[in-house]
Amino acid sequence: MAIHSLTTSPASSLLLPPRKLIKSSFIQCCKTQNESIELSANGKASFPEKSLQKQPSNNRPPRPRRIILVRHGQSQGNVDESVYTRIADPKIALTAKGKAQAEECGKRIREMIEKDEADDWKVYFYVSPYKRTRETLQNLARAFERSRIAGMREEPRLREQDFGNFQDRERMRAEKAIRMLYGRFFFRFPNGESAADVYDRITGFRETLRADIDIGRFQPPGEQSPNMNLVIVSHGLTLRVFLMRWYKWTVEQYEKLHNFGNGGMVVMERGFGGRYSLLMHHTEEELKEFGLTDEMLKDQEWQKFARPGELNYDFPMMNSFFTHFKHDDRQ
């Protein structure tokens, strides 16, 4: 009814005065879409990621010196697998030995950092929310006073692979045996995850980590030190998948990797060009023991000198994947 009451007949409309156009001095259209983004304060919200597009690369915060991957110390489940039938996986705690391993790992990390002979170094931690990883970080961090810890963040995407329901111990043993036949990367546990599923969520975390690095989000206010060290405390499979995703290793290469020892670490250190290479800290023998092939080691050697954003056009895996090259006269 309200709508009809506002309508007028042609006759009555002749009695209305002519309409006047309202002029506005404060409404102005933007010439381009980019201009509209720049003019809008968006409620004074701050999105530092967007400024990276206009920010010259030489003005970005320095990349951290290292990304240190730490596997949790020995847990109750590492000693007695039947614990999983009584305690939920996220609530599995460290053993006394596991706490000692974590504390020792913290001391090794500090010794490694102090060899840089830098005065302004700090550490920033990312940690899985599981009890055994949180306890690992608590004991590992004993090696650092408050002034050396820039901060920490609990990151659910760093959690352990979900193995499904552990209540039936014999069923889980059978499933793990099947996994070895099917392949460690693609096999999905009933009601759980495959390593491929972990890969997907680690991809999301990697993009968050890269944004944190580009923005310098972990740096204390007013500081931009090149001697920041990131420490990621997580689980064996999750960390191997993280390395696979970071260095773009294949499924076949992943499946040849060995697990970290409890309280063990792998160090990705900034190379001469700014990228991270495992060969900046580890020897070739150590990396071969971890499972890296000659092709992977050649790529790590390239990583030592390459700059961020560069592609390895001589990636050594090309020759082994495309087998026709050795018979091709066009090389």
C-alpha cells in the first residue's frame, strides 16, 4: 500500500514544480580502481601486505638468518604405542628423556647462533598446538632469556598428521603396514589424513610464513635486524612435508626421506644471494643420511647463491625425468 500511495497520475504530475538537480561538492568518482583503493582509508584498517606491491624490494625488512626446524622430543607415544588407545594424540606428553632432548636442542641452537658473533640476534617461535610440541618449546626456550625471544605463535597447521582413531591398536598396525605398500605420501588413514593432506595445509602455512618474512611481522617495533632466527617446533612428518613444499621436491623424493630424530633439527640458512639452503649449515654427508639424492644436493648448491624469485633453469631433475634428452641431438 505504501508503494501505491507514492505514485501519481499523469494529470497530478503537471501540478508539481520542476525537479532541481542536487549538486554535490564532496562526492567524487575515482579515475581508476587502483586510485579508489589508495583514496579509501577503509575505516583506518591497516593491511601491510598490500603495501608490498608498491614497496621497492630493497626497502623490505631483511630476511631472517635461519629457519630452524625442530622435531619434538621423545613422547609417551614414541616409547609405548598403546598410549594412543588411552590418550588423545594432541594430549600425548613428553617423557623425561624428551624434555632433556628439547633442552639440549635449545643449547645447540644458541651455540649455533652465537657463532655469528652478532649482538642483536633474536629468535621467534612457531609451534604446533599438540602437548608434546608445546612442552618441547618450553624446555627448548630455557636456553634463551626474555630479551632474546622476539615472540611466539601457536600454529594449528603445524599439527601432526591425523592418523584417525587409535583405539584399535591392531587395526592401526595393519593400516601402517598397508601404507608402506601403498606409498607414504598418498595413503590416507581411515578417518584421518594422508601426507598429501598435510601438504595442502602446509602450503597455506608456507604462504603465511612468506608474508611474515616479507613484512617483518616478527620483528620487534622499530627493529629490522638481519640476525633474526625463526624456529618451527613440529612433528617429523609435518616437517618433512614442509621441506618438500619449500624446495618443491617430488613425491618420490619425499618418500625416500628419513624422519628426524626426537629433539633433532634441520637448518635452512640464508645463502649468499638471500635464498635458504640446507648446505649452508649441513654437510653433504648429513643430508644424504637424511635422504637427499645427488640431484637434490645439486639444487641445494644452487640455492646457496641464488636470489629470491629466481628460477633454476638448470634444475638437475630435468635430465632424469625427461629420459629422451640423452638421445636428443638438439641439446
